[in-house]
Amino acid sequence: MQVYINGEAQKLDEVRTVAGLVERLALNIRKVAIEINHAIVPRSLYDQTILCEGDKIEIVQFIGGG
């Protein structure tokens, strides 16, 4: 399946959910926000949110500083 992550085409094999994508990309779920097709996905729905061919995914990582 091909999706677009932060504007770049990516092929995802064996990844079907947002939770699977987070795991594959080794992201810390407490430090990211994920939007699919212009809709923010709540963390509580990562396991239930299915990715589809052509989805446009935006991932924003929060970085602390001081």
C-alpha cells in the first residue's frame, strides 16, 4: 500500500493501523501528533484507525527545550 507521510510517498507493507505505523517508525506516542487526510487521530484510536491506499499522513514530533 502506498501512502504519503509528511508529503513523501512511502510504501507500507504489513502496516495496517496507525499504531503499527508508530511502531514501525519507532515513534514515542507521547511526543507525536498524527493527522490523516486533514483529521487529527486521537491517541486512544491509534489501534483502531486503519490506513488506506493513498492516505495523506502528517506526523508532528514535539521536542522539548529550555
